Amino acid sequence: MKGLRTEPLGARHDRSGFRCGVPELDDYLVRQASQDVRRRVTAVFVMVAEERPRRILGYYTLSSFAVRTTGLPEDEMRKLPRYPTTPATLIGRLARDVGEPGVGGLLLADALKRILASAGEVASALVVVEAKDPSTVTFYQKYGFITFRGCPRKLLFGLQSAGNPQNRQIPTH
Ligand SMILES: CC(C)(COP(=O)(O)OP(=O)(O)OC[C@H]1O[C@@H](n2cnc3c(N)ncnc32)[C@H](O)[C@@H]1OP(=O)(O)O)[C@@H](O)C(=O)NCCC(=O)NCCS
């Protein structure tokens, strides 16, 4: 991550110059992201290079989420109390510019670290993502995500662990 940083989306970022290959994810940045941030329904983080801080290399969005506990994979359910729902954080969107291979993994690792850090203030036991196609499922699985029962494109990453949540091992790129 040398020379790269992740920060909240702001007016200084060039949103219209971003191209990830999925038009809906490009359009979201231009048309919807700032409004969602203002309304506090989504937090949007962008990755930039220090020497060119206006250009967006990639972005991800985070929102709080609740998961029905009985819908979780058995192994994950065993680690959790039997509350009807389990608090989670949703990575609603994650994309990198077509010219920036490798940034996807950095974005995901950054998102997980940020979620873990904030889970000390507002608890979140799981990270949830909805992969847009089967090949993206493989991308998330590489970083330790597992699929929900009966929902092959919905994946989770458990943040709960035996000790201090701050000690949970986060995959590095
Ligand atoms: C999916 C996406 C974020 C991956 O970003 P990336 O920069 O290519 O990912 P990385 O190079 O950091 O990949 C990390 C690892 O995952 C693998 N990987 C990346 N994309 C993959 C894919 N689509 N299928 C399978 N494996 C993939 C890489 O090969 C790499 O493995 P390696 O370290 O063994 O070589 C990127 O392709 C993207 O932004 N796509 C358009 C938007 C999108 O589909 N977002 C996902 C929404 S659910």
C-alpha cells in the first residue's frame, strides 16, 4: 500500500474518470454515491495514489446490515449466540479501475481492517458481500469468505474470534 491511501469520497475526487468495466458501478460513483453518503445510508471510500490524489483507483461502500442467524453456515452459527439476527457490515460495492490490476485485493483488505477497527465501537460480527458473478465469488473466497447456505453468490467473513477482536487475522494482499 506504499504511496496509496484510502479516504472518504469527497468533492475533490474525479468521479467521472473512473472506469471499472461494469457501467452500473461507474455510474453509481457519479450519480448516487454522494447522495447516499449525505443520507447516511452508505459510507464510500476511495483509494488514491499520493502523487495523483484526485484520480480514483478503486472504491468500496460499507453499510450496517443484519443477518438472520439461522441462515448462516453451521460452523459460523456455532460461534454465535442464538439471537434472531446477527449484526454485520455489508460491502455493497467494490471495484477498481480497469487500468489498476491488483487494487481489488488491496481494497478488500482495507475494507476488512476498517470494519474490524469500527467494530470495537459499534459491534459487527460478520462482513457480507453479494458477488455479481461466479468469478467474483472466487475472488472473495481467495480472501477467506465463505458462501451462505443456498445462496452461492452471497458470502460472509466472520470477525468473531476467541480473543480480542483487534487480534483477528486479516488477510493481507
Ligand atoms: C473483482 C475485482 C475487484 C478484482 O480486482 P483485482 O484488482 O483484479 O483483484 P486482485 O488482482 O487484487 O486479485 C486478488 C486475487 O484474486 C484473483 N482474482 C481477481 N479477480 C478475480 C476473478 N474475477 N475471478 C477469480 N479470481 C480473481 C486474482 O487472480 C488474485 O489472485 P492471485 O493473487 O493468486 O493472483 C475487479 O476485477 C473489479 O473491480 N471488477 C469490476 C467490478 C466488480 O466486478 N466488482 C465486484 C462486485 S461484487
